Amino acid sequence: MTGRHKGSGIDDFLREEGVLEEIQTRAIKEVIAWQLEQEMKARKISKRRLAELMKTSRTQVDRILDPDVGGVTLETLQRAASVLGRRVQVELV
């Protein structure tokens, strides 16, 4: 194996490729969407009901739960989490 990435970590590779931040953002969105969906299942709350509780549309809930959709604000995520009895926690590491 004589590739230029031999011995480097995945973060180093993604950084060199110029996609590290994009991949990290996507991963965070996927985790949050998954966590919200798991909480919805545990509480037996449908997307329609979540939309009602959030006083928003079902389309907006679909956007929140779709990691491919950009532009979902932290405020919106916090509102969804709050309705489900949870909260969003953000930290710099």
C-alpha cells in the first residue's frame, strides 16, 4: 500500500479532500433526526401530532427529520425536542 493517505486518520483524509465540515454537519443532522424519531416512537407521537404540538406544518416536521434538508435552525430543533420532553445541547469541542 503506497497511497498518500497511508497511516492518516479519516479526519485527515476528509480534511485533505475538503469535505470534513460537510461530512460532520451531515452526521450531526442524522444523529439528531434519529434521536427525535426514536423519542417520537417511544412516546407514540406521529409526525402529524408533532406538527400540531409544535404549531407548525407536517412539511416542516419532515424537513426537521430529513438530514438532507438544510436550513433547519437550532431554535426549530429545540422546539421539536422540547415538545418531546427533551432539549438540544450544543458544545464546542
